[in-house]
Amino acid sequence: QVHLVESGGGLVQAGGSLRLSCAASGRTFSSYAMGWFRQAPGKEREFVSGITWSGANTKYADSVKGRFTISRDNAKNTVYLQMGSVKPEDTAVYYCAADRQRLPIVAVTTIAYDYWGQGTQVTVSS
């Protein structure tokens, strides 16, 4: 069992930056792939970025590629999402999720992830 807690959300102006953190409980964090998803009002939850359990591979949605960076610190049981050049369309609740499968690639579907955090709101003003 993994308990995930996101933090770092808030209000930011378009063009600005924000760093989201997701702290995980448990001693097996390093064996989980981690993902970030987001859900805007009236829309389905969508994949944003992910990183494999080894940290060797990352993946980004086309909409955030070149602007967002995912990283993990296994010593701190934490995964980060550095958001840059944010746009109003990045406004959403951001969720982190953990995937127990030790695959060499990042899963992009919600069903692949076993544990979810409660989410943190990110609002980008124009």
C-alpha cells in the first residue's frame, strides 16, 4: 500500500512556473513507476507525465512537452513536476499516481496506476 500526498499547487500567472511535489509513504517507493495526471472541470482525467521505477525513462503529453519536467528523489520518497511557461489551459487538479508494474516504459492510462493522491489545484491566470 502506498499513500500519496500532493503539494505545491496554487495560483500562478501565465508564463510563470510552479513545482508540484508528491510525497509517498512506504519503503517500496523506488519500485513504483510514478505518473502525473490532471483533470479540468468537465473533462476527463488526462496523462501529463510519468517516470519509470528506475528513473531511466520519462514521458510527456504533447501539450506539456518542453515546458514540464518530471523527476524523482527515491531518498525522499518524492516525485516532482516542474511546470514552466504555464498557460491558462494548464488549469486543473493535478494528481500523482503510482504504478506497481516494473516496466521499462511509462504507462499513460489511468487504469494502469494502482494508487492515487487527493490532488492539488493549479490555476493559471491570463
